[in-house]
Amino acid sequence: MERNMYHYATVSKALEELAQKGFTTDFNLEEERITGNPDGFEIVHIYRYEGESDPGDEATVYGIRSNKGEMGVFVAGDLSMDDKNATKVLHDLSIKGREQQQN
């Protein structure tokens, strides 16, 4: 699995770039699809925004592709503070992808 990670000044810039690449579905509105079938998705891009003065400003924007070819985004706040199930699933997918790349 090839995955690209970028650092951007704003979440809006990351979303804009992903939209230009065809990632148009807002998975924040459909997070039950991710939590109900995590193996049906892969993370293709990860964009991180790191707040300069407040760690609570951190956010991660995931560019996600379904196994049916649908592409979209999911925006997660600071992972240590976010208790959304989809955020945890995506974090686990991210770790799983790193392990597969190393093998």
C-alpha cells in the first residue's frame, strides 16, 4: 500500500488539494461506513496540521479510498482527544499500513 504524508498550514488547504485529486465524499458524515467495514477502506493520503501554540489545534485529514473505488476525506482532531470510533479505526488502519510497508 503506497501512502503519502504531507504537512500543511491549514486543514482547508489539505481538503482543497484532496478535492482536486478526486477525494469528494465526506466520510465524517458517513463514518458508520468506516466503522462497520474497516477492511473495505484504505488510507491513501495523510495530511497533518499542527497548531503552532496549542496542541489542541492539531488535526489529521485522511484521503481514503474504498475497495469499490470511492474516494473521500475524513478530518480528525487531535487523536489523543478525539473519541470518535472512525478516528480510532483510521488510526489502526494507518498503523496496519505502516506494518505492511515494513514487511
